[in-house]
Amino acid sequence: MSNLEQTASASELDRAGIVDPSSPHRELAPVIGKRGLMLLSWLAPVALVIIWEIAAKAGWVSPLPAPSKVLNTAIRLATTGSLLGDLRTSLLRAATGFALGGSVGFGLGVLVGFSRIAEAAIDRSVQMVRAIPFLALLPLVIVWLGVGEAEKIFLVALGVTFPIYINTTLGIRQVDPKLIELGRIQELGPFELIRRIVLPGALPSILTGIRYALATAWLALVVAETIGAESGIGFLAMDAREFLRTDVIVLTIAIYALIGVAADAIARLLERRLLAWHPNYGGSR
């Protein structure tokens, strides 16, 4: 079989969601379709919920409410409108902070990735700030910005900045020099070289940074909403703690988990769309 035929055959298997028998990973991934893989990924969470329900009904985990009780609480809070309002507030804070922090992180990453002078001037300071935990910064941020929306958005933006900055810098530095040389041979200008070769080559690493940043955004928001919030999912959890409402506390944890899964699914979708040309991403998931 020719190399071209082998490539076409592997591509067809990949689109079908089937592992190529000649792949070195054939022992690690059974030959099942994409739908089977999707069902398999949900098997453990569903089994955990079923076991949890049985254990709660039997009184084996009495401090924890049963999933059915948590679901009833969610329906009741959604019906009254308080849950949806808090969810909308948290999503807006996360989205605003992500947009601001992502823009700063990407801009600094591009600057440092292309310039050793910028790296010497910027990188050490960024790494020092990155090493500081959110809780250590929280008192200072409150003194600067108070306990309003600005404090919460700032903490989210701060958390988002670093994953995107690091992965953007890394992606630009890892672009194959041969491709850059090829672009120069083709007489591409600096901006055309960046647009057509450098940024596409760095895109896998940038999207990885976005996936990390999405998780960090919610972590930062949880910290921010524990102080001085009057709305949001974090406020709902803190308010439930005061009244020992474990069903509401577990509900907020479940909401964070579901939002995390949805955010990661969006990031994976972006990978499939933007990296369709890449052999390791296009159509592979």
C-alpha cells in the first residue's frame, strides 16, 4: 500500500471514530465508535450518582442529601427565579473577566514570544505574580477595588491571564523554524509571516491555554464570590452554609461541575474547528 493510500485509510478510520489497527496505541483504545466513547465517558458519573442515591436513601451517607433531593431543590429555586438570576450573574462575571484577562495574557504572550527583550523586561514579574495564591491577594484587591463587581472581575481576569500568557509564549517559541524559513523564501512580509505561519503553528498551545484558563476562571470566581457578594452561585453557596442547607451547597457544586464540563466541551469544539488542518486534532475527537 502506498503512503497516500495509508494516509487516506487512516483518515477514513479517524472520521469513523475507529482506532487504526496499525496504530501503536491500538492496545490502549478498543475499536469502538465515537458514540460508544461518548457513552463510556458518562458511565462513571452516572454510576456514581446512582450509588450516591442508593446510599443516601439507605442512610449510609446521612450528611449528604440524595441527588433526587438536590434536583428538587434546583427545580424549586429555578421556578422562583433566584437560581437563574445567580447563575446569570456568575456567568457574566466569568465571561467579562475571561475576556479581559485573555486579551492581556494573549497580548503579553505574543510580545514575549517574539521578543527576547520583552521577555527580559516582563516575564520575571509575571511569574512572580503568578506564584501568589488568590487568597493572599484577596485582602489587597479588596482595599484597592472594594467588594463590588470590579474586585470579582479583576480576580477572574488575573487568574485567566497566566495560562493564556504561558501557552501563547510557548506556542510561538515552538513553531518549526523550517516553516518560518520557508515563509521567508516565499517572500512573506513580517505580518503575513505571523498571520499565516506563526500564529497557526502556535494555535494548539494557545487553545490548551484557553482550556486551562476556563477552569481557572471558575476557581477565581468561587474565591471572589465568597467575600461581599450579594448574588451569584458563590453567594448562594455561602448563604446556604449559614443555614446548613446541604442540598443547596451540593447543588452549587454540581452547577460548577456542569459549567466546567460545558466550558471544556466548547474549548474542544474550538479545537476541532480551528485545527481541522492539524493531523492530531482534525476529526479526532
